[in-house]
Amino acid sequence: MNNNKLEIPKVVMGLWQIADMERDGIKVDKEEASKAMMNYYENGFTSFDMADHYGSAEEISGYFKKKYSPKNLQLFTKWVPQPGAIDSNKIEAAVLTAQQKLNTDCIQLLQFHAWNYADPHWLDCLVGLDRLRKKGMIESIGLTNFDEAHLNMVVNTGIQIASNQVCHSLLDQRAAGKMSETCIKNNIALLAFGTVAGGFFSEKWINQQEPTLQESLTWSQMKYKRYIDAAGGWAWFQELLQTLKSIADKHEVSIATVASASILHNPAVSAVIVGTRLGKSEHILENKNLFSVKLNDEEINSIETILSKGIIIPGDCGDEYRKPPFLTASGDLSHHFKEMPSPYPVKVESDGKTRAFSGTPWETMAGYSRAVRKGNHIQVSGTTATHGNMLVGGSDPAEKKHYIIDKIEGAIQSLGGRLEDVVRTRIFVKDITQWESIARAHGNRFSSIQPANTMVQADLVGSEYLVEIEADAIVS
């Protein structure tokens, strides 16, 4: 697919299992691993996906590129910074480090992950990356594990996005709805990982006893066993495997091939990312079948019949990294970072009040704080879609509303509360004819919280401000 000058083949080889292969502290041999990469390349797999935290995957890929100089090679990586504040120097240093490891002066696709939308520093990171893209250090910027609302927010803010990589498989259909629609509308490549569920979509698991979550499993198996449990359980999964086996036999391919081909059936999906344990577990001939296998409507319907008996993974794409249940190898985020820092600076007063400041010019000029806590009560000032001097969300009032709620959540988090503690919201809109999209955005974020709410039309200060919200919370 041609997307912002980026050509993405329908099958990309993922190198996340390098981290698992190195979890004993011994690095994978670069020479042997690069030979394995060359084997894939010679069989038509010219694109590889990795990240800064996939063990030595970037170093291996850079070594492979330097030694063999293969034509049309694509090396995609990710930048997953620790949560919290980060300045432009650190952003550029991270990109330079990736360039050095990958043996390149321009990264073809750099994908960014944000841990906490309530902490606006993720926007600083994207603005910094966009500046480096314009400088020629990055060819294309992608996102990874972004939900639909925040993907839209980034696009409407004016940052050019080429792709969004999310978990999308027969176990996890969250990306099949609004996410797919948004990607098609904005010509954004949807990259799907997890399509073979860490190897669980395989003939060897048919009629097998349910495995227990323990260290003898690979990290991928530990992760996707949690997905199986969340999506319907082992008995349901066995029924799904049997259905896939009958389809696979007709096409003379494997269950894994059918599982990935079913995701490629989604027109929004540009590529599936299939993991490989370089030199340890090769499925080259099996993966080559993905270039030719196409499932018909009857086969897709038979799969969907089994999926309808399961459970839809709750939330939106990437929620598994931001809120319980954490569908990760460890079942939490402890192996990613140690603590979640406060989104905004706070000041403890002698009278028992604690104040949070978001840093907008209005706070200094008009002499107020973003939020104040006294006892277990938190009151958040009227908040607009601004981050410093930057307007967020473009002219879309719904996307502005989402960012405003992020900002309110960040203020409440900074004062020791949660968004779930909100008991009252007041919405001021410039144009009351836009009420419905704004109300729907409120419903998207507060559907399970259901605070008391009022919406009124108001002549807001500044023509660029379409929505303003204030909130009250009681910390439980």
C-alpha cells in the first residue's frame, strides 16, 4: 500500500521475540540472526518490524543491512519512551540512537507509543518527531497501540501519520470497527500484530490440555493466553481451532495462515506482522502462502459464527497497555516501567489545599490553577483544548472534547484521583448546533462513570475555542 510515500507489503516480519530469546541475559548472535534474516529476505520478506525495547533487534537489523546491503529492505522500528516529561534534545537523541543501531541516516518508519493520554507530554513527543521528519531524519511517522479517538486527535492537530500498529486478530476484533473506518478515511495504514496469537493458532494446540500461565511459556504465549481467556476461554478456542482447521485443509495451508488471512480480509489492514524467532523457529514457506491465500465469504462467515459465541475484548485498541485488564505477558505493566509520574506539577499549600498547574498562559495571566484539591474534593477549572501555546484537535469539536477530558483527567491524577471520581461536568459550547458530536464524545469517555452533567451555549473567550469544560470530583 502506498501511504505517505511508504510502501508496505502485506506481510511484515516482527522481531519482538528477540527480547524473549534474550531474557536470560545472553544476546542473540548477530551473525546467525542476520543469516536468518537473509533467508527471509530471499524468500520475498523484505520488511522487518522491531522496537527500541525488543532486545538487540535493532542492532541485529543494522548489522544485517550493513553486511548484505539488500535492495528495497525496509526496517520499521518503534520509540517507546518512559512516561513523563521529555524535551526536544532527548527526542532527537532517541532518534539518533535508533539511526545508529539501524545503520541509517533516515528511519523509514518510526512508530510512537504513548502510555498515558492524560499526561500531555506524549504530544510533545509527537511534535518533536514531526520536526525531525521535516528535518529528514525520519521518512514516516507511525503510531502504535493508539485508540481511535487519539488517532483522530493527532490527525486533526495536523501531524502527518502514515500508520497505526495495533493488536488485531480473531481473538481481538476491536480494530474492526471505528478504527478501520478512520484509517481508510485518512489513508492510514493499519498494521495488525498478534494474528497468530503467539503460536496458539496452530494444529499442535488442537485437543490439547489448557496450558497454565507460567515461565515455561514464551512471553508471547503468556500474553496471548490472557487474550484467549478474555475472548472466550479454552473450550471456545478449541472450537475456533477446529473451524480454522477445516478451512486450512481446503486451501492446503496451516491454521496460522488462515488466522492471518482472515485479518487481511479487512480492507483497512495494510499488513499483518508475523513474529519470528530468528534461527530458532522458521515458518517461511507457511508465511509465503499469505501472499496468495484469499478466503471466500462462506469461510469468513463460518469464522464469524464461532467468534459470535465468544466475548468481545472490551475498550479500544491499546487499552490493554493503559487500564486493567492488562493483557500483557506479566498481566501488568511492571516490566515496562516502574512508576507513572504525575502529569502536571502540584503545589501543596499550608491551608491544606493542593493545586495542579497545566502550564497554559491563561493560568499565569488570570491567576488560577488547573485544579484544586481540599480533603477528598477536587475542582477543575474551565478547560480548553490547549497544550501550552498549541491548539489540539484542529476544528473538530469532538476531538477537542477528547483532549479536554484528557487534560481534566491529568489534573485529577496529579491530585491523587481518577477520572472515575468525577461526579459533575459542565460543558460550554460556542456553537450549540455541534452539541451532538460533543455529547457523543462525552458519552464515549464517561459512559461507565455517568456524572451529573450540564451543557450550555456560551460566548467563549477566543474564536478558536469551541468547547470548554469544568469538572468536580470526589476521591473515593
